[in-house]
Amino acid sequence: MLFLVRMDVNIPHDLPAAQADEIKAREKAYAQQLQRDGRWKNLWRVVGEYANYSLFDVESNDELHTLLSQLPLFPFMKIHVTPLAQHPSAIA
Ligand SMILES: O=C(O)CC1=CCC(=O)O1
């Protein structure tokens, strides 16, 4: 099942920089592990925003929820999920 996910990151200004850097490092490692195993298929930065659009390929809504809720930045993100279906005119 394919899902388009937008993540908007909002780290509080009073979070110590070292703590923010540690969370971002864990986020990167987690994201790259999921990209390697094929579930996080694409990751794009939104130009000019601390946000991304990502494409996930997972087995279920529950799997996606588990995966997203384990993101180290999850407490600091607004996440919008769009489930995707086949378009009848698509050739690929
Ligand atoms: O920087 C972001 O958009 C949040 C994020 C998701 C995966 C990652 O490494 O950073």
C-alpha cells in the first residue's frame, strides 16, 4: 500500500541545540534504515520549509502508524497522510 506523507517539523526554540542535534541524528539513521529496507521509497525536502514529502510502501495503515510514531522527531512533527490508489489512466 502506497502512502504520500507530508511531515512538517517544528522543534521548540528552547530545546537545547545538542539535544535537537541528537534527535536529528537518530531521525536520519531511522529514515535511512527504512529507505534501505524499501518501505520509505522517496524523501523530498519542500523548498523553503522545514518539511518533507515522503512516499511509503507498507502492508497496512497500522504498519504506517507504527513506523511514523517511532520517528525520533514525531513529537515535533505535524504529519498528514494521503493513501494512494491506482489511477485508471496511469501507464506505469
Ligand atoms: O528533516 C525532515 O524533514 C525530517 C526528517 C525525516 C527523515 C529525516 O531524516 O528527517
